[in-house]
Amino acid sequence: MTLEYFQNYWWLLISVLGGILVFMLFVQGGQSMIYSLGRKEDQRNLLISTMGSKWELTFTTLVVFGGAMFASFPLFYSTSFGGAYWLWILILFSFVLQAVSYEYRSKSGNIYGTRTYDAFLFFNGLFGCVLLGVAVSMFFFGGHFEVNRNQLLDTASPVISQWCPTHGFEAIFNARNLVLGVAVFFLARTQACLYLLNKLTGSSELVNRLKKKTLVNGGIFVVFFVLFLVLLCTATGYTVTSTDGMTTSVTETPYRYFHNFVGDHWWIGVTLLIGVVIVLFGLYKGCFTNGYQSAVWFTGIGTFLAVAALFWVAGYGDVAFLPSISHPYSSLTIRNASSSLFTLKTMSYVSICIPFVLAYIAYVWRKMETK
């Protein structure tokens, strides 16, 4: 098996993890609606206990996603995580606040008060989703960085990647990045409403409130996601060719991602379309039918397919999955940013354990549902 095969294989695994992570963000979405859904203290406690039983799975998926990136595409890890660190620090800070809040919110002797931890949960629900969307949007719209492999020989500063002085902070205020960030935020809120409809059926008042929230948040999500797709399909991307892991040519290509959707990689476009249709069907089922309890599984499957398709269109087909706006030849692809053949091949044997991990997650999920 060739290096190219293992590069494709590991990008596929990362796409799977990305799809699962975005679905699991329904926990963050629910946290952002604690006070709008729970108008009484007992209702808020019920909502938090329902969402809180899954927060560890979301955090674990995020950590595994970062670990997989580090092991399979270390140049991306060092460039993005090590260069655009303000963006990633804010993301990780929001998730640390989440962990602390679930741990101490209901503890006796809580000196900060329950509302303080509720505010932390809202912070994670809002900024965790938006900033993760911004980070993924950089896969398409790029960042300001330069990669210089010869810099490793400089004993005074052996840093291979140099980011612009704002170190990722500028990405947060990029309008195109924020479009996807807002879309992810309202998708998470929509998924949260549908998940709660699946779990909390005892109160007709709460069910009606959740249906209305699903319609509003789902509608806003659709608007921003369609806008993102328009921006993506009309964007100019980089076509990068590499030999032995070294970039040999970079060509600006108008409508690059649109051509990837409908050209040789048409199956990516088909997967995206199927995912979007399933999400829309789940929204219809949750808002306008009596079968709203199963709607979250339709939107969940559709979300997984759509997110995986976005990762595929960013990585497959000689496309730069992290374009460099200021130094195009520094743009990263799955060819020039990956680990060696030996490393990828060795890790592939370990990846055989992934079905067992997924089975364990399913088991834990089922056990949590019985409580």
C-alpha cells in the first residue's frame, strides 16, 4: 500500500471524527438555551442533567480529533494549533469552563453560585460552537502563515511555521469564517431541541416550546448554511501538486470547491446533498409531525454526512485543506502535511480498534439513557 493510500485513509478517519463532533455539539447548543427553555429552577436542573450526561463524550471526541490530526498530519497541527493559538486557546478555555461547571454547579458549598456556572455553560455553548465553526472554515478560506522547512535547522528558533502577528485572532473576525461559525451554533441549538424532544415528553408545554425553538433555530441555521455553501462554491481555491511531500506548483483556481463537488469527485457533492436532505427532513419531522421523538436521529445522520462531505471536499483532489493567503506555496494539503509512510501505516493497525471504541461509546450512551 502506498503513502497516498494511507493519507486518504487517515483523512477519511478525521472526517468521521469531525462529523461525530459536530453532531455531539448538541450539548453546547442546549447549554446556550438554559434560561430561555428552563423558566423555573427545576426545569433548568432537568435540562442540565439531561444534556450533562453527554458532555464527556463531546469533550472526548474533540480530544481524539486533535490527537488524530497531530499523529497523521503533524504539519497542520504545528501550523494551526501552534500558530493560530489565540483561536484554539479560546476554544479549549470554553471547554475547560464547561468541565468545571458540570463538576461544581450543584456541589454543596458552591461559593460562586449556580448562576455563575450557568453563565460558564452559556459561554461554552456560544463561543465553543462559533469558534469551532471558524476553525473549520479556515480549511477553505485559509489563514496568514508561512511554512519554511529549512527553519528547523536554525538552532536559535527551530520553528517550521510562522503565523501573522495576531496568531489566529484575525480569523475570528473574518466574515466568511463567522458565517460557518453562526451556522454551527444554530445547528447545535436545533439538535439540542430535537434531542430534548426525544428525552422530555412529559410536559406538553415544554414540547410545544421546544418545537417552536426548533423551527426558529433550524430556519436560521438553514439560511447561514446556504450562505456558506454559496461563499464556498464561488470561492477561489488553490490547486496544489506535490512530489515526495514537497510542493511543486500552486495554482489559483476559481470555483475550485464547486468543481470538486460536481467534477471527478462528484460523490462528495452527492453525499453533501443527501446529508442536507436528511437534515431538512429531520427538521420537518421535529416541527410539524407527531414523530418528533425520532427527528434528532435524522438530523444527526444528515449532519454527519454533510460535515464529512465538507472535510472531503477540503482534502481530496489536490486541494489545499489549509490555504495560506499570504504565502500560497505554504498551503497545506494531505500530501505535504502528513506523517511518514511508516508512521501512518503503523497507526493504521491501531485504527482497527476504532469499531471497538465506537461500540464502547454506544454502550456508554445506552447505559446513560437508562438513568
